[in-house]
Amino acid sequence: MKKTAGNISFRAKWSASRWGLVLLAVLPALLGAYFIVEVLVLAGPVASAAAPNGPVRLLPDWQNLLLPTLLLWLFFALFALLVTRRAYISGRSEQRARARDFFHKLDQLTRNLPGFVYQLQRDPDGRWHYPYASEGVSKIFGVTPEQVAADAETLMGRIHPDDYDRVVRESLQTASRLEPWVGRFRMIHPDGRLLWIEARDTPQKLPDGSILWTGYANDITEHKELEEALRTSEATFRAYVENANDIIYAVSPEGVLTYVSPNWTEILGHELAEVVNRKFDLYTHPDDLARSHEFLRNIEVNGQKQEGYEYRIRHRNGEWRWHTANASPLFDEQGKVVGIVGITRDITERKQAEARITRMAHYDALTDLPNRSLFVEMAQHALASARRQGGKIALLFVDLDNFKPVNDQYGHAVGDLLLQQVARRLTGCLRAADQVGRISGDEFIVLLHTVDRHPDAFTAADKIRAALHQPFMIEERNLQISASIGIAIFPDHGGEIGELLRHADHAMYQAKEAGRNTARLFMPDQPPLAAGKREAEG
């Protein structure tokens, strides 16, 4: 235990008292000797023989003051003794009061704890005793703190014989290194019940060589019973695992698969021997590896369950399957994450359905070309890139000539087939980086990246016109159409996609006014075709 100012004060006061007692014992002895010698010399036979002419003084007259002086000294010594003794008694009372107050507060703090706080001391002679045990000891063992303080065997004697030597050995070993100790062991309740106790304490060495452990003990019997129940039900649990629809797996923090349930083979095709003790990297899609490692790292660092991680995993036939995983950490007795266990489910069909829905939202169902919203999004990215690099892009607004008569004469089914073939021809005319979309009916829009000069846009437009002017063979019918194309170029004709689309549309109607099957660059001073005339010419 640590020395306090109060302890030091007590020792100083006791030291003073001790020397006062010594003086009190020595002075009377000296005075008694002095008087005996005086009597013998002055009055006894020694005086007659030694001094026939009269009494002889033992000391000169001036030294006869020694007696009063000694008496005065004795008075002050006795006075100092009384003062120091009173201070010593007062100090001890104060120390006891502080100790009672401390333990009272400690009892208040520990009263609602499920276990109990204790101090266990081993003296240099090997005797054990409890300087303190909180009220919680009564709840667990049915004994009072006073009984424990009176006899350490009240508790220590109830440690199970098979655990006693281990508990003492471990306690002394950790004490020799002044390290905290955590132990689980069995104890026998006074009514005969077997209890499991978990104790955590910290040792310290006292000046007299004693060892004092301060710690906390709790009844974990219920927890141990649950552990035992879990072990006994392992066979049942394994049966559940092996017959589950989802894959149950265990992986080390390093990413090594330490266990997979047998249905892995049914779901992913690999034999278990091909998978267990191998890194999951071998089966995870390369694009998902970084996210997979982050998923496991979050569990290890945070020590918490993670859910809903979606990734692709390779089937034995080479196909990539989509899975979703939940996982939780496994801890050792020190609370360190030593593994991860989880469940993974095949969601390939769901992901495919989501992909179809996403495609329907962004692609034209008839031609499989990007629809207006997706095309505008792609065009905005291209425009932003051109603005950063100081380049040009071009939008070509393509409207089919004479499509309406074909649709009216042969029906919408033939018209749809014609639109599908137009989409394929448009795609075949473009570079890999360029894009085409269908924005409505018989209107298409083309995005040309990196246009250096205006003639580059006309070259692409002429190529498209030539391709679409070739006859289309649909249901043994030879159909002939053409295309009118309007061209708008960034940044010459606008700084935003919406503005460029309007100007390309304007230029397309200028091409129709010029006789169809032609291309026109946007000219802001030339008005577009009147609305009524546009619809009539279709």
C-alpha cells in the first residue's frame, strides 16, 4: 500500500514517544544510584572509615545542583511524553476514521455490482487474510464480509480442490511480475452448489514484503452453463448448418477461409477441400477485392457485425455469381478478434433483375440505344471533359425522312423493325468513342467526341446519310428512306447541352427546308421550318 502523510506523521510521533519512554526509564535509575551512593558515603560505615575527621561530600558543592536539574529535566520529559502520546492517540483515531469513511464509500459504490470487490493479502510467513470484502460476497456465498475478514479460509477454503493449486500458482506468478491477473475457477457454495467464479485483480508489494491483491470477482456460473449447453448442442447446430440454404463460412482476419458449409459445393461447384484453408481472394472478383478486404478490416477493427455486403464470387464453371454477406467477429478470452463468421447468400437473379430495370430506365426498349436522359448525362460528361481540355464536341440531330408514310402504309410493326435496323446502321457508322441515342419516334441524336474542325462533323453526317439512304429489306419489302441532319458544335454554338440540342434541332429543320437528305450547321440568323409544315413533311 502507498504511504500517506498521515502514516508518516504517526511514525514521527511514535518515535518521539519511544524516546520519551527511554528517558523516563533511564533518569530514575540514575537518580536512584546517586542517592544510594550519597547515603553510603555520608551516613554509613563507609563514611566513618573513609572520613574520621567528618563527612566527605561525593561531589563538589557546585555540582550538587545536578539533582534539581535532573528533576527539572524529568518534568519536561514527562510533559513531552504526555503531549506526544495524546497526539499519537488522536492521529490513530483520525486514521481509523478516514479508513472507515473510505470503506463506507467503497461499500456504497459496490453495493449494486453483481459481484464483489476484495483485497487479499499474503504475509511474508505465508498466511492469507482479507483486509476487505464488499457486501456483494454475501449475495454469492452467503457469508458476511466480517466472516471473510476474520478467516480467509471462509472463501479460499471453498476453491475447488482441482483448481486451488492453479489459482494460487497463477496469482503468485503474476504478483512476481506485478501484472494483473484474470482467472476462472470453480468454488463450492456452503449449500453444496458448484459455482464458476471469474476474478480479476492487480497485485502490489507492501514494505514488509506482503503481497496485496485488489480486485473484483463475479459469479459466471450461468455463463459457463450456457457455454456447456452450446458445446453439447454442437451436433444439432452442425446439422442445421449443413442443411441451410445459405452458405455459412468462417474466415481468419488474414482472409483465409477456415470453414465453409457443405452447401458451398451445391451453390458454387467447388469441392470443400479446394476451398478450406485457402484465401478468399482466389474466388472473389478482382473489382471487388479491395471492398472485400475493407469489409473484413472493419469487422476486425470495430469488433462489430457488418451486414449487406454485395460482391461477386466465381463459380467453378467460371461464371461470376452475385452474393450478399453478413459477418460477425469471433473473440478470444482477452477480447481480441481471432476470426470472422458469417452467412452469404446467392443474389444473382435479383441483381440481374435490377440490371434489367436499370437498363429499362436508361435505354430505349425498341432499339436498345441510350434514351434521352442517359444520352444527356453522357453528353454532359463529354462537354465537361472538352471544357477542361479546351476541345470541341458536336451534336448531330438525325430525323428520318419519309418514315411516317412507311409507318402509315405498312403498320407500326414494320415501322419498329425499320427503326431497329436504323439504330444498327447508325451505330456502325460511328467511332468507338462516339455515342448515339434515340430521343423520340424517328429522331436520333449523335455525340461526336474530339471534333477538331467543322468539316469533321460534316464527314460523320455524310457517312450517316449515305448509310441510311441504302434500301432496307423488311419482311420482303424494299423500303427507302433518308435522313436530315442538324449540327451544333461546342463551344461555337452553345455552352450547355440543352442549348446545343435546341440548336442542332433548329439546324435539322433547316436541312429539311433545304430539300431533305442533307446536313446543315446551325445558323442562328436562319429561322427553322414552321411547325405545321414540319408535321406535314414528317
